[in-house]
Amino acid sequence: MLSGTIPQCLIENCTETLGVLNLGNNNLSGNIFGIFPQGCVLKTLDLNGNHLEGNVPESLSNCVMLEVLNLGSNNMNGNFPSFLEYLSNLHVLVLRSNGFQGGIRCPGLNTSTWPKLQIIDLPLNNFSGHLPPKCFLHWNAMMIDRSYSHLRNEFLKFNNFYYQDKVTVTQKGQEMELVKILTLFTAIDFSGKSFEGEIPDTIGALRLCGAPLIANCAGVEPTRPTLDGRQSYTDEDEINWTYVTATLGYTVGFGVIVGPLLYSKRWRQWYYKPVDRVIVRILHHREQQARHQRRRDNRNQLRRRQHH
């Protein structure tokens, strides 16, 4: 429930040592004052869910190590922050639910513009114009297979402590919070009603996959939609033989052990004899312990009476 403006000294003095600055979901307002220094080492800047205004500071381009920039759900405005094009480590860019306007541009068409970008979330703004086709060709992380890992910032490497990045995305109208941003996960959301022109063919270079497309996702065979809208499945989809085998094994094993106990008197006698012997020994041992305890109690009572 923090309110007021972001302290200027926090931007200008602390970001030379801070790896993470997360002020999300507060009541902060006003512009982002201060200049991010040349030595900025921020990897995560999360100001989501406040009432911040004004433009994105151009000095933010000094934070060359930045991986996650989340400015969503504020009252910020201005043009698309294309001056951040040289942040080559940027994985996540969220500008959702603000008042940004104008076109989305890739100035200079630099081939190193956000090569690691995997999530870009821009809806509910006032962006307009055509989508720049060549921008999509720069986002190499959305075109290649990646190893399985997630974004995190280690601050005590020898103690295995780390800060876990998370972000909220919307899919099919439903909000979904990613408590771990897997490097395998990619998302583009330009939803809105002010863009014009055709969908660029270069979006196809991002190897989009899964139903209703033919391309597989991480080697998983996609389901195939039929003409009536229902999905068709292969035989492997209908029968999971791993579960069938495990179920049969459990059933047979259970029957071999329990069945004879239920239906064979001789088997029950053979099975319960050693069990009975063990139970008798346990009860006999406990009875002996109880006798010894009673004897000790009686002796103690006699001694107390003699003492009195």
C-alpha cells in the first residue's frame, strides 16, 4: 500500500547495486523521476499495478542487463519505447493497460533488437498503424528450440537463494500468472482495435505450433481437428498402455496375495500362524512389563508407609 512518487535517489543511486527493483501492486503515482545511471545493473524492474504517469525514461536504456521490464496496468503514455532496442538481454516486456500511442517501430532495423525476447504484452493501449514485418525476424528466442530453465536472479550463489520472476499473461480471455517464467514459454499479445493492414507473413518465422496448426510443439503430436469441429485422436491418444500395464500388474499382485486369504482356509491358517505367534509374544512381553511395574509400585507404597 505504498503511495506517493518513486524516490529519485532510488533510481539514481541504488540501481548501480540493485539486481531487482519490484514495486508492483502499490499505489505509487506521478512520473518516474531520476536518471538511470550508466552503471545500472538491474535485471528486473517491476512497476506493474500502480498509478504511474508520463513516458518511459529514455535513461532506462542504460540498464543493459535488464531481463524483465513490467510497466503494465498504470497510466503511462507516450510512444512505444523503441529506444530500448539495444537491451539485448530482455526476455519480458509488459506494457499492458496504459495509454501508450502511436506505431510500433524497430528503428534502424537493428539485427540485435531483443534477440532473447520471449514475452511481449502490449494490449489495452492506443497503439495504431501497421505492424512492422521485420521486427519479428529479430526475436530469435521465439524461433529456436531452447533448453528447459526459468528466469531467476541469484543473490546468494553459495546458499541457493534466488529471486523468482513472475508475470501475468492473458490467453483466450483468461488471466494466467506464471510464477516461473520458463524459457520454453513464448507469448505475443498485440490485441486491440487500432492496428491496420495485413498480418505480417514474418510472424510465421516464429514456429508457432499446436492445434489447429500441423507443426508439433516440443515433439508432441498435435490433435487434429475434423470438419465438424471435434478433435480426432490416434490409437496412442485413446489408450495409454503405461497406465494399463501398471493397473494390470497391481490387480494381479493384489489377487495373488489377497485371493487365497479370502477363499482358502488352509492358506489362511498357514498365513495367520506366524502372525498369531508374533501377537502372542508382544502381548506376553507387555504383560510381563505390567507385572514388573505393579511390583515396583507396591514396593514403593510399602516404603512410604514405613517411612511415615
